[in-house]
Amino acid sequence: MFLQLRQEWISDWPLPAVALALIVVLAALRTVVATEHIGSVRAGIFFAGAYLVSLFLVSIVSPLASPGAPASAHLYTLRVLYRLLFCFACVLTAGLVVFDLLLSRRPIPRILRDLFQGVAYLIAGFLVLTSAEVDVSKIFTASVLTTAVIGLALQETLGNIMAGLALQVERDFDVGDWIRVDEKITGRIREIRWRVTSLMTKNGDLLLVPNGLVTRAVLTNFSRPTTAHRQWIFLRMHFRHPPAQVREIVLEAVRAVAQIRVDPPPDCLLWEFKEDSVTYAIRYWIDDFQHDDPMDAEVRSLVWYALHRAGMEIPFPSRNIHVTEMTEDRAQRKLDEDYARRVDALSRVDVFRALDAEKIDRLARRLRLVLFGPGEVILRQGEPGDSLYVVRVGEVAVRVAMHGVQRDVATLSAGQFFGEMSLMTGESRSATVVARTDVQCYVVSKEAFQEILESKPDLAATISEILSNRQVVLGTSPEAARLPDPQEPQQLLSRIASFFGIKTR
């Protein structure tokens, strides 16, 4: 027996020694490979050990062959078999060394790893069978027929396998990416297998999605091209709150969250008008989609507190019907308050200081209240106009274009006015006026002032003197400062008379 074993060992040298070395290497690999690949280590040790055992069994069952004597068919088959076992052990060991040691810093997807090893098995088997003078064409024909039968029986499974291969080739997503499948399933990719893609949800649940479904679905990848992701939160507010104030308070609260990206900056859009509220869209960017729910919760909390401090109401989804008993005294009080505000606004305009109480009263009743939001252009330089504006609430910026460049020349607040030259002479606007905040203005139109001048044309001379002095103070001429022109009041008087169609002395 020992002689036969020695003969088999020598005839297959150096494969037995390599098999022993493979067992030692595989035993050492158990300490470094990932837990999920321990099975491959055991399989390699099994194949190498099976090769050595088969070599021993062949030496026992085979008769002592004389030199040149042909081997039996069974002995020949056993020798082909244990060489295949040896090749399989080599392929497994090589795969563990390459993928788990050499490429440990660049993990290869399991499906590609299996594909490479499968091709290696086929090549090794083909070489062993060819060297043993086995007719591989017959095996190939039989395998093709078998594959056809299996393919018809397992169409869906094979479809998932081919889909898994396609996913690995296209590389639109990878292990660790957060994806959403058909707006229904959301999770982080844990592994892409032959048949399924496994996802880990935020709740810690493992989802197995067939690869065929993944390739047919509409996918959203929250990790590509970058991990930055924009979140949307919708906020309902009462109609009484000005949009600019709502946006200012909301954005100040959102910027207080440290984990929110500064670039791109957060924003707040007026999204929709509904029956019972105004809807705003709060948008901000985060670096990791995994933390979207906690970030949304923190933003909602801070916005609620900020709005509560500002006295702003988040309405219930209902329809409010406000019934106010409007008594005669209450109605008169509201009218008196509004009238007093109008008179106070007119009294601040030096152009109207020449008017007596009766004419101030008539003009106050003809005022029109208009509202502007931040950034809105109230007047534009060079455009025609015939009205004057008195700022009731807010601030406006006065901008003048010089040599193609606009610059701010003044800031007007409550009680100040602009547009007097257009009202009195009809000349084009000499500056652009832009609202800096929410602004309320009283508008004095030409039609309202026409009645007053027609009833007392002599007022035109007094107003022309006031306008002339005001232009000198403001320095609206190209020169920064200038002396009064004695002819200017008369010129202004002529322009006022021509614009309003009145006769003056």
C-alpha cells in the first residue's frame, strides 16, 4: 500500500505538496477574512483535503501497476476527479487571497466576485478535462440542453440574476448608497446579490428587493452625485402675516441648526394660496440623507418657537368666519383713526403746508393706501409719473443711475415722501425707489390735487417756491450744491400751470 501511495504521490508531484500548502494558507486566512467568507475558507480546505484523501484511496483500491500497463476506466475517472478537486481548491484560495487581502481596501461586490470565480472554475475544469483527453464537446452539448430546460423552468429567477449582472456593470449605485425604489421603498444598499438587492431601512429592517424589480423601477439615489440632499418642509400660515416677515423669521430659525449646509443656503418660498392659509416651502440642504427625519423635526421645532415668539399664527385646517358687531360708534371710531393718520401724513409733506385745513381734509379723503414687499420697485428712474408717495410704514431706498451704475443716495422711512416733482409737473421719475422692508404708502394722485389747484390757482406760486427751495437742499441738479436761481420758481410755476391746465397771475 505504501508503495502504491508513493507511486501515486510521485506521479502527481508537485500537486500533493501544493495541496498541503493550500491547507496551511487557508487555515491562516481564517483569521483575516470577513466572517461572511469563512464558508469559502472551509470549502477550500475541504477540496484540498478531499484531493489528498482521494489520492490515498486511489493508491489503496488500485492494483500495483506494472510499468507501461494501462489504467482501468474507474481508476482513470478517480484521477480526473481528484485533479478537479485540486483545481477547485486553488481557485478558492486564489479568490480569497486576491479579494480579501490584495483588494481589501477596495471591496468587490459579491456578485462580481462570484462571477470571476465561476469563470475560473470553468477554465480549470476545461483544462483538466482536456488534458485527460475527455470529449468536452459532448459535455457542452448536454449542458446546453440542460441549461435550456432549466432556463424555461426558472425564467424569473434567471431574469433577476441577469438584472443583478446589469446593475454591477452600469454602476449607477453601490453598496452604502441610499436609494428609493418607485417612491415606495427607501433604504441603504447592504449588498447586491445574484438574485436580490438587500436594503437596510432606517427602522433597522432588512428588505430583499428582486433585481428584476430594481431594473424596472424608477430609482432615486440620494448618495449620487454627492451626498448633499435638499429637504422640503411645508408650512401653513395665516393670511394676515406679510410674506416677507414670515420668510425672515423662518430663515433665521433654520440657520440656527448647525447641521444644515450654508452653501447652498436655505430658502423659504411662498408656495400656494389655499382657502384657509398660505403655504410656504422651507428648503434646506443636509450632508447625509440618513439624518433627514431628525433634521426635519429640529427645523419644525425651531420654526414653531420662532413663530410663537413673533405672535404669528399657524392656522388649523378649518374655515374661520369672523363676525364683528359693527356699531355706529365703532365704525365712526375706525374712520376717525384712519382719517387722523392721513392728515398726519399730509402734514409732514412740506409741499402741502400751503394748504388750509379744508383743502387738507379734501385731499386726505382722496388718498389711496398701497402695499409693497421687500425688493419691489415702487418707482423706476426715467418712467413717466403723476403721483406723490408718503411712506406710512417701512423703509425705501432711493437709487440714482449715474454713468450706467446705480447707487443708493438716500433711505426714506415713515413720514417721508418722494415723487413730488412728478405730481406737480408731470416730469419723468428722477430716481428709482425700492422697498427695503414691507412698506405701506399713501398715494396722492394728480386727479386729487387737480381739484384743489382749480379751486385756488394762487397755490401754484407758493408750491413752486417750496419745490425750488427743496431742490436746492436736496441737490438734485448735476451739481452737488448750487445757489438758488431766481428764475427757477417762475419756471416751476409755468410747468405746474401747464401740467394742471390752470391760469396763474
